[in-house]
Amino acid sequence: MSLRLPFFKNKQTDTKGHCEIEVQNVPKHVAIIMDGNGRWAKKRGLPRIAGHKEGMNVVKETVRAATKYNVEILTLYAFSTENWKRPKSEVEFLMKLPKEFLHTFLPELIEKNVKIETIGDFNALPAHTKEAIQYAKEKTKDNDGLLLNFALNYGSRFEIIQAIKQIMTDINGSTLSIDKLDEDTFSEYLYTTGLTDPDLLIRTSGEQRLSNFLLWQVAYSEFWFTDVLWPDFNEEIFHKALQDYQQRKRRYGGI
């Protein structure tokens, strides 16, 4: 993974002069539960889709900030397996957002050396959504900067069940020995195989739960919650999350 800010040897100050960020201690993998679009719109007397559209613009700003602060992986919870329960019109709008997002932002992502990936049940998405995302994946496949990882049609329990089914198939087919099954091997059967686990999990809107997101992967992640609704999230708040992360001591069960 290439280093994008070589001119910062030790610390980095944001453009507004806030407390410095230790470049060596930036979380490699940040995961975000982007929550509060609907409430943001309701407070303004707008339809829920207006909140989702504004949230899309915040994704762009967050990607720019993650690139600036040398984050290596940014995983965004964009659409859960439970979100299909929402009104049909809202779901249809959400399925159109990837195409709109990539139509306006893909050139900048390519310029900034960002690679796009997804986790989740990709095949169950509408054809037009899959086509837009697959095109972006193809265009950025050779990039080695920030990995922008969208969790689309993602549910952690479903992911784990699917992993168990495949493990059982491989054991029955003698391609995997049950004696070789450990945590590392199990992780290879998850959508996130090949990725490091999140160092920092951010959730907006004041809710303090995981909502079926990366249940296995966040076993030792640092959690950071904010009351700010996702459409109001910005670089300054992201900076604060990184700063708070750097004040914590990660012991992984040790002393």
C-alpha cells in the first residue's frame, strides 16, 4: 500500500489548525456505520431520500479525508440485508445512488489512486447497480491507494452462516481438515478475506449498536460514537475520531 503523504514525518495538523494527528498511529482500517439520513431529512421537513442524497455527498468528503490522513481501508455500511424491508420507493432510490455517486466521483477516485471493492451478497443487487459498481471496480482494480470498501446488501450473520456452510462443504469434500480450522482459517471464508480487521468503528446519529455489521471482524476494534447525523458528518468530526483513537491503548486482552 503506497504512502500518500510522505512529507509528514511524524504528525499532521488539519487545515483548521486542530490538534495534530500522529501519522504512524493512524488506524489502517476505519469502518463507518453511516446512520441518520432519514432523521436529518425529517428535521428539515424533507423526504427521506433527500437525506440519502446529502449523505452521498458526505461520503465523498469522507473519502477525501481518509486519503488525506493515510487511512488504508475505509469500509462504509451502505445497505444492509435488513434494508430491503424499507418502502419500495426508498429502496429503489438507494439502488440508484451507486451509479450517481460513481458517475460524478469516479474520475476523482481514479486520480487519487483509490481502489473500489464491495462486501456483501453482490449477486442479489439490481442489474443496473451491479453494472455501475463492476465498472468502477474494473477501472480502479490496479490502484494501490485507499481501498474504498462498500458493504452492500451486507449482513454479518448471513456472512457467518455462509462461511460455515462453505467450511462444512470443504470438510466433507476433504479440501479442509477440521483440525486445521482456527480463527485465521475461518476469517478466510468471510467477505473480508485478505483485509485487516477494522481498527476503528465509527457510528453516527447517537445510536450505539452494531446493527449486524462486521460482528466477527470488530472483536477488538475501537468504537467511536457521535450524535451527529450522517449528512452533518465532516472532516472536522472525522479528525476528532482519529484523535480520540490515538489516545487509546489497544491491549487485545493483555496488560
